[in-house]
Amino acid sequence: LVCVIGDNGIGRRRAEELKGSMHIEFQSKGMSLTRDRIEAIGRFFGEQIELEISDIFNEQKEVAGTRVQLKFPLDLLEKIS
């Protein structure tokens, strides 16, 4: 099972640049927590869940967002259901 999530935000590189240039009190832990959860589920069920993160580009080859793709083995889905 493949799950694709698209975000039309400023992109990962620009977000990192802004974090470095601005004083931000809150540090987002969303991606690291999500990655940890995916790994824990995979270990628990003995299956590997693939996580791919890539940039989305517009016609001018500029970053136009982020794409997250999760690949779940069908064996895992049978174990969960």
C-alpha cells in the first residue's frame, strides 16, 4: 500500500534557512516523531515501512512543496487487521 502526501509549502530547504535566520522558541518535532513511530511499528510487526521525503518542483524548477511517500507491505496490513 502506497500513501502519498503532498504539501505546497515553502519546501524543506527554505524552511531550514528560515529556522536558522530567525529566533524560534518552538522547535517542531513532527517529522522525527513520525519517523520514530513508523520505525517502532515496523519493528513490532517485523516488517519494514518505507518513508521517502522529496521536494516538489514547479515548471520553473523552483521548490513548490514537499512530497512524503509511505510504503506499507501488504503482509503488515494483514497482521494489523
